[in-house]
Amino acid sequence: SFKKSLGQNFLIDTNILHNIVSEADLTKEKGAIEIGPGIGALTEQLGRAAKKVMAIEIDQRLLPILQDTLSPYENIEVVHGDVLELDLKKLIEEKMTGVEKLSVVANLPYYVTTPILMKLLEERLPLENIVVMIQKEVAERIAAKPGTKDYGSLSVAAQFYADTEVAMIVPASVFVPRPNVDSAVIRLKVRDRPPVEVDDQDVFFRVVRSSFAQRRKTLLNNLMNGLFPKTQKDEVIQMLTDIGIDPTRRGETLSLDEFARLANEGMRRGLIT
Ligand code: SAM
């Protein structure tokens, strides 16, 4: 039986499985990490395409099935555990020796998509690509450009660490059981360094969160509501004007570069500490 609470919707369409694997640009020199192998359909394809595969599964009941399905593949190792709790850096060092490059390829459990993606990105794991099936709506938010309705802190965070692209939209009919939402495969090409110069990463993300706090408010109102001291409104307006950002704009129209300028200059002027 399926465990809904663990986001168990298994992929049954071989074509889709092939397409996902091909998005990751795997070769027999590269490694793959799968999160949530389920009953191992995608895992098998990864075993054929990559040099080594590590598959992390939380549901103990699936382990015997996986062992059975994957027994012909000597290059696949199943790790039992919660991906959010595991020390991935250490696991990679232990189990992924001798691979040229490493990617995450998975049909993610939707209830923990964002924490998993943020963990993969923030821990700066040595990854080339992250190719994952997720809820379509989340994929669109991740890849959204400034000024669109989907653009928010998640877009900025993902795009800070990776080049993002929605690779394909996938109908609910290719899963068993059928999920209630549409799905999409997103490809994150992990960056060596951020696309913008940021003096302090924590400050940068504080500025971003604060700018998106209330979408109908102006950038200035959002910034004065928590980030900057209320007594320094004039200084903040002056700073925004000096760096070429109109204070009456909405936070969701700012590019990564503008957020970076705002964070860096706010610190230089002693307005953010
Ligand atoms: N890869 C399979 C497929 O494509 O058919 C299954 C994908 S299913 C959407 C998600 C899988 O992730 C399930 O097997 C579930 O048990 C597992 N899972 C859920 N939460 C997890 C977690 N925190 N850590 C590791 N695996 C998890």
C-alpha cells in the first residue's frame, strides 16, 4: 500500500523516466544521487546511465523490494534514512569516490520539496545538476523572472545558487496513485559562484525576505517594516535613490542584482547591521 504521508506517487511511464535521466547529462564516469527511490523504477535507469548511484529512501517497507529489483546492479547502493537528517557531504565522500561529477536526480516527495532543494543548495554539495520532478506550481516559482506573479524569495534563493529551467510539464496520469496536482521536471544547473556580488549572504537573504513580506506593499514600506529602523526612513529613501531603485516599486520587480546592491549598500551605510 502507498503511504500518502510520505508523498508516495510512483512513476510508471518509461518514456518519462528516460526523459528525466537524459536531462541530467549522466555518463558512465558520473554519479547520481536519488532521493526517494520508491520501488526503484528510476533507480534502475540511473544505474544504467551512471557510474555509481546512491539512493536514499526513508520507508523501511520498501527496502526489501528495492534490494530485489536492484540486485543486478552492482553500482547502486540504497541508504535508509531521512534525506533531511542525513549528513550528505559525508555520504558523498564515503560512497561517491571516483566519480567525475555528481547530480541529484529524483521524483521528490512533494510535501518536503522546498526543504530538500534548499538543503542541497545551501550545503554547497559538489553537484553538477539537480533534476527533479516536483509540483508544477513550485517549479514555476523556482524558475520565475522578476516582475511575474510567481517570482518570490524561493525564485531568488534558487537562482542565487543555480541556473534554473523548467524542463518539462508532466501529467498526473503517469503516476500511481495519481497526484492531485500537475507536475514538472525542473533542472537546476548548480553555479560555481553566485551570479551577483554579495558582501554578506545572510544580509542579502534578509533583504530579499523583507522585500517580499507583503506583496501589495511598496518596496519602501516592506523594508521599513522590520529591516531598517523606522527613524531612518529618509536615509533609506536617499540610499534607494542613489543606487537607482525607485522606493515606490514593488519588491517583486527587483532583480538579484538589485537585491545585492541594496544589501551591500545598506551595510556600507550602516543602515543594516
Ligand atoms: N522514485 C520513485 C518513483 O519515481 O516512482 C518514488 C517517488 S515518490 C514521489 C517519493 C519517494 O520518496 C517515496 O518512495 C517516499 O517513501 C520517499 N521519501 C519521502 N520522504 C522522504 C525523506 N524525507 N527522505 C528520503 N525519502 C523520502
